[in-house]
Amino acid sequence: MPSPMQAYSVGGAVRDELLGLPVVDRDWVVVGATPQQMLDLGYRAVGRDFPVFLHPVTHEEYALARTERKSGPGYRGFVVQASPEVTLEEDLARRDLTINAIARDDAGALIDPHHGVRDIEARVLRHVSAAFAEDPVRILRLARFAARFADFTVAPETLALARDMVEAGEVDALVAERVWQELAKGLSEQRPSRMFAALRDCGALARVLPEVDALFGVPQPVQHHPEVDAGVHVMLALDLAARECAPLPVRFALLAHDLGKGSTPEAEWPRHVAHEQRGLPLIDALCSRLRVPSECHDLARLACRFHTDIHRALELRPATVLKVIEGSDGLRRPERFTHMLLACELDARGRLGLEDRPYPQRALMQAALDAARAIDAGAIARVSARERIAEDVRQARLGAVTAAIAAVRPA
């Protein structure tokens, strides 16, 4: 670009290059330009809150250098200034973490006024400046980066600042869409448990996800849960799901499947009778509050309601197995049923020292589902009396399920 306009690669692309990680998206900051100049060069405007443009060829994002001034509560309470006079250093100063506040010019030189390279080498997540406290979303991003970079630690002063923000009520101003966006990203990282640990450490988990926070410190029967603590169990299951590359709905189902244990009266600890039923309204409340997508909400409800039944699949009568399949709508939604089975397996193996134990229940339930779906209901309807069609179809499915179970059930 002609002087004085200049573009710099910034943020995650520079950070990931320094970490030796593949760069998926590259963002740019443009210094010395006006929106009209960008349009004249063929860039397409896409920014809603501040000037962001797509490159006419690469379609990478180019944002005009900008500053922000706090004007109200929450992450939307900012006045943004983007003008040719804003410097690269001023733009970098508004960023969240030092590792995300590094730029690279077109000659390959690094611009690192906040020592992000040093923090990458030391494996530290550190805030850039006191302006971190002005945006509560940065607490969620801090926790998400803790989940992404499992060998990084949070700087003590950054953790202290996050605690102050929680105590000041900043987290209470977060909007549902941003909470879910960051939660979904954190669940999808390599060590999801570290996101929740960071949120607990600063007190934010109790504000953002009180249903999950309530699980920590709740005991479970040691014969089934060597880790004992219900919150620790959920974290073990989440990390196992990440190692096995489970999709997001399965990970969210694991996060939510035991929420009912957080409402068990202490007098009934460590048993959690009927926690499945108690968990359903908690899941509904959480999903409504955060506007969780229906795919995740529905699978969480199914895992909560049926996980103990599926854990006992080797003992269940074929009629009960078919009832679980029907009750979870597995005949119409087989892929979701398969995801539920995966969540149940990860729940059973997400326990201290039991990560590698076999889970034949999954294969049994999958075989039963496949057998039930193989029945040709239309063919039965053509030869059955109208009033007997439903019963004849169910009996045929029950027979198929019985045979399938007999074929795969361990002796």
C-alpha cells in the first residue's frame, strides 16, 4: 500500500507462527487509512461496530487501527475511534493479552511493545494493560486461551485483575450470545477443563454458569467415581472427549449431564437418587439463558435423562432397551442417538483411572437401534389389520432388538 498507509499482520496469526502452529486465519491492521481509501482500493466493508474490510483477492480481514474508550457497562459499552492518526502501538495497546498484541510488518519484523514474545517463551497468559478490566468478555477469552494452550499459566496479576472485575459486577453485564460463543470455543479446545478452572479461580464460573459451579465439592459414591467430586468427574469427561475429538454437542452434553447432582440435598450425599430428573429443568434454564443451539440443548437433555439407563444396558430387558430407543427418538434421529451413546461412554470412562476401561454398552445399544430401524414398517402395515399396525410394528422391532442383543451381549 502506498505511504503513509501500511498494513500489519496482527494477533493470532503472529502468535501461532511464533508457537509453530498452523495459521488458519490471518488478520491485518491498517494504519494511516480512511474508510473511503479502503473502498477505493476495492476492499469491501463488513464491520458493524468499527471499520473492517475484506481484501478484494484474499478476503482476509483488514481493520483500521483504532482506540477504544469505556463509556458504559459490559462489552458493548465502548466508544471506538478509527482514524488515520491512530498508531499501530495505540491499536495494540487495546488488545487483551500480550501474546495477542504482537504485529509483523511487510518486511517480517516484529512489533512487540508489550513483550508478548517473552510471554510466549515463558508460557504465560498476561493482560496488556489495566484496560483489560473494561471488557468482561476478556475473562472468558482468558479462560478459553487457558484451555487452548494447556502448557500456559495465567499470570497472578491477571488473575487478580479478573477477580476484581467479577467482584465489581462486570461479568454480570455479559450478554448471552458472547457467553455461549466463548463457551463453545472453550469446550472445543484441547483441554476444556482448564477453561472452567480459570473461571473458578477468578469467581466467574459461579456468575456465568452457576449450575456447573454447584457441582464442585459434591461427593459421589467412590465405588463408581474414584475421583469422588462431581465437578472433577465432569472435567475428566470433558478432557477425555477432547482427546477423542468428540463434536461440540457431545461435549456440551457431558458438561450438563450431571447438573442434577448439584441440587442433591447434602443429607442424601453421596447418593444422587433421581438426579436425572432434577437435571432436566437446570439444563433448560441454562440453555434458555445462554441461547444454546437446539442441537446442543436436545442432546444434553437426552444424555441427562438416559445416561444411567444406558450404563445398565447389559442388564436391561430387550423391551426396556426398545423403550429407551423410542423415548430418545432414536428411530427418527439415529445420528443424535449415536452421539448420546458416545456421551454416555465418555461419561463412564471420564473417571479417575478408568479412562481405558471397555464400554460394551455402546455397541449393544447401537446394534439394538440398527436392528429396530431395519424393520420395514411399511411392509408390515400392508399385511396387518389397521388397528394392529402399531402393535405389529413394535413387536417386530422388539424381536429384532432381542436378537441383536443376544448376538452382542457378553456371555
